[in-house]
Amino acid sequence: MNRIKTYLKELEQEAVTTRKMLARIPSDKFSWQPHPKSMTIKSLATHIAELPAWVTMTLTTDELDFATAPYTPKDLNTTEELLAYFEQSLADGTSLLTDEYESVLDKPWTLRTGDQIHTTEPKADIIRMSINQIIHHRAQLGVYLRLLNIPIPGSYGPSADEMGL
């Protein structure tokens, strides 16, 4: 299996759990955060929802420069808007996972803020990092939900909530 097909399969598999996690967030808790240094649940969930689109950005550009393209998260105000945004980002992110893009995966991609280079890695590694970020931040979201006493859906098997524990 080529790398493109592997990424597509993994994004589609992870989307099932991500969808369940995002759906659990009550709109009235969007401003909640577990600690002053932590993101709000809205910021965290919005970031999770946007990450699949990083695949397309990585495949079609050679860099992201925050000095010329400042990060401005989409302003979402309901769980329904959040889920729709995730579906849009997922469709975007999987749209170019076709065999023709296999040839660009070893080309470098840079994340920077002006002259400050944060990382330069092969596009394949940036896509892998994007998928890992979805999983990582989804786990953070699970902690947020647990602290709010909201039942957690299972990720790779049933959760304690699903098992009635």
C-alpha cells in the first residue's frame, strides 16, 4: 500500500472517533477551560476540526508562514457548526489523497513565522504529524469531557463509560 492510501485509510478510521468526541461537546460549554493556561474547549475542538485540511495545505504548498498568513481560527458557536466544519475539513483533507500526490511526499515543507523556521520536514512527515495532532488533541478533549462529567466514547475499544464502569 502506498503512503497516500495509508493516510486516507487512517484519516477515515480516526474520523469515526473524532466525530463522536466532537458531538459530545455541549454548545453551552464552549468557553470552558480546565486551567487558565489551557485552551477553551471551543479552541481545542476547532483546532481538532480544522486539522484534516492541513493535508491539502501540505500537498499543495511548500510552506506556511504565520507572518504573512496569521492563524485565525474559524468562529464556531454550536456543536452543529463544529461538526459541519469537521466534515468540511475532512472532505478537503481527503480530496487530494490520490496516487498522483505520492510523488510530492518527499519534498520539503516549512512552517515558519517570518525568518524564524519552526520546522522543515518532508511533506509525508507533516501529514503524519497532522494525523498525530488530531489524535493527540482528541485525547486532550477526552480529559476536558471527563472533567465536565460528560461520558467519553471509546477510541480503540469501549470506554469505561460504555462498559458501565
